[in-house]
Amino acid sequence: MKAQRQVWGETLLEASLRDPRVRVLDADLATSTRSDLVAEGNPDAFVQIGIAEQNMLGMALGLSTMGYRPWVSSFSVFLTHRAIDQVRMLVSQTKAPIRIAASYAGLLNGASGKTHQDLADLAIMRAMPNMTVIAPADEHEARAATRWACDHDGPVFVRYARDAVAPVFDEEDGFEPGVPRLVREGADVVLVSTGVQTSRVLRAAEQLSVRGIDAAVVHVATLKPVDEDVLHALLAPFPLAVSVEEHAASGGLGSLVAEVLATRAEGPRLAIHALPDRWSESGPSPFLLDRYGLSAERVVERVVAELGA
């Protein structure tokens, strides 16, 4: 297994060697985000900005006007909060082909704690006009989504997780923007997830099967834009849908599913399972996942309780 950040660095190095227009701008976190792979393998394609995320977005816009295809790289929280005005004015409003590599997104980014954990990135970026928002499930989808983003002529935000997870897809499965995927069939309940949480949700579905509960799993890699008809068709046959995300309950995947279901006459009852409305904390990843209800075991408990209700 490989971490998504590792795969991103490898893929960008390949892209920069193939296409001289590719540039990677880093905000003093290259060894963490793995943009150092580009710095070492193709120094001409790498620009170290330092701790200056706002300036980095300005430089990326300038490069894009000269025909380059820039990526900006930092921890997610510094891009969606510290540099949010530049993302809004220079990327979203101009429709510039700037790709935002938001690494260390979500709850799990080592022991950095609430100052470095970004639990609202998907909500913020979903609200940005013209922005494509992607949260890959595993290393294979991360690689395919990164390759797609390199060729996309518009703003893209990609959420990359710090830690490796059990693969959800095979290497040849690729990435189709906007299209939700049924990754496990079932009959009793459908679990909807995004990002690396889908790997944990698949484990929860396996544990539910031991209890005699047949759970389907739908993965939503692209939170904007999304094919609403496909998503609704995947959820409609079930009496209950449970969305599960490593993100705040407001504005993320659960909100997206609720928006889709609210516009249709028929559909399942929806339970949104997400991070609580409070600041998080430091701790080992297994501890935090369990504490905040995102481990496979805690997801099983929530699904069983919803079915009982």
C-alpha cells in the first residue's frame, strides 16, 4: 500500500518529465507532501515558495497566463483557510487552470492537532463556483485523478490523505469525474462515503455481513460536479442510506446526498455520520478514528442503531 501523498508526488514527477508546462509550487512542506520527489527528479519543474501560501496562488495564476500548468501544494488547512481569498479571487473567479493539491486533509495528519486538521475543506470548496472537488479513495484512484487533473482546463481541488489505506480499486480502474461508483452490492442498507473513509466503510460492510446485514457501499470521489441522477439511482432502492465522511457534517458529503434526495420524490431515509461540530484534537490515528466514530467498528454501531430505529 502507498499513501496518496506519495502517489501524488510520483505522478507529478512523471507528468513534469512528460510535459514541460507542468510546474509544482510548494509552501515549505515538500518532504511531507512529497513534492520533494519533483524537486529531486526534475528541479526545473519545482518552485519552493516558502511559508507564503497567498503569494503561491498569485504566482500560480501568473504561470497559468504564460501557458504553464501549475499545481500548488501544501497542507489542506493552509490552502482552504489561510489562502482562501486568493483561491476565491485568483482561481475560482478567473477559472484559471490551477490545481490545488490539498495534502494531509481530514482528521489524520499525525499529531498536529486542531491547528493543522482541516475538517471543512470539502464544504468550502464545494461552495466555490467553477471548482472541481475530488477526494480519491485510495492510491490507485489518487493516481488516476491526478493524471486527469493535469489535463483539465479549469480549477481543481484534490484532497490527499496522509496515511495509506487498504485499496478500494484496482490500478486499471481509472477515474471518471463526476460519476459515483457502486463498490459493494447489498440489499438492506447503502453506505455512502468519500475519500479514504470509503476503505474503512468497506471494512464496516464486511463486519455488518457477519451480523446478517447486507450493506451496499457507494463511493463518491467527485463531490463537485456530481452526476445526481446516477447517485440517486444507486441510493433509491434502499430504505436507509448512511453517509460516512471524515469531514464536518455541514456542507460535505452528507449535505450533498441530502441535496440530491431532497429534489426527488422517492428515496431512502438518510442518516449523516460525520465529525461532530467541535474542534478536534491530537492523537494516534486509530485512537482518533475510534473516538470520532469513523473506525469500522463505530460505523457498524451507527448503522445497526439506525436500522433498529
